[in-house]
Amino acid sequence: MTLPNLITIGRLILVPLVIVMIVNQRWQAAFVLFVAAGVSDAIDGFIAKHFDMASELGAYLDPVADKALIVSIYVTLAVIGVIPVWLVILVVARDLMIVSAVILSWVMERPVVIAPIVVSKLNTAAQLAFAALVLGTQAFGVDAGQAMQLGQLLVALLTVGSMTAYLAFWLRHMAA
């Protein structure tokens, strides 16, 4: 077990804590825990790369922790009515599509390796930034005005772009 993996596991442990804080409308605590999770993601990546501690487990665990955080927060925020349900459906549908494509490829004995692409990294960054914006506005009583609508639009466009890029990649792989 490497230090980056332990940090990633710590990030996974933060997920239910953030959700409990959101549900109980303890916005400042939710925001702080969310920021801590984001910082831990940067730290574990830095340590893994710069101190030769990258591992196969970490390669799987890190994106799982990221998705657990994003999906859990988005679903919870939609359930309590802070963000629109359509946005959550889009975000979750993308992730389900990717996981389904990987599983289907494996079942069809044509395994595919899904590696992050530029639009996917931008998508994740936008999703995290929008979650931070929402939590921050709730935590500190700030009216984000048009930034909320722009954030939703950016997340939606990048999510659709990422979904389209991965689908095209998968279709090419399956046709080869």
C-alpha cells in the first residue's frame, strides 16, 4: 500500500461525510471537506508521479474516488433541489455509458482501455469547479448570478463532448 493509495482511500472516506453535511445543510463543512478532497487528489497525484509511487491499484482507485465524489455530490444536490435534475442525469449517464462500454467490450472479448482524454479532463475539472461553486455559494451566502447558469452550461457541453468522444473511440475500437 503506497502513500498515494492511502490518500485516495481517505478521499473515498470523505465522500459520505460530504454527503451528510449537504443533507444536513452544513454548507461550510461540506465545502471544506470537498476542498480537502480536491487538495488530496492533487497531492496523491503529485506524490505518485514525482516519487515513483504510481501503482496499478492507484490507477483504478483514483478515478473511482473522483467519480464517487462527483456523482454523490451531484445526486445529493439535485435531491435537495439545489441543482437541476437534468444536469445530474447527464453527468451520471456519461459515466454509466463509459462503464457499460468497458464491460460490454470485455464480455465480447474485445477489451478496451479507457484512458483520460483532453475533453474528459476538462469535463472533470468543470464538474468539480461547478460543485465547488454551488457548495461555496451555499456555504457563504453568495449570489453567483449568471455564473451558476454558465457553470451548468459548461458542465453540460463538456459532458456531452466527453461522452461523444468516448463513444466514437469505443465504436472505432469495436469495429477494428
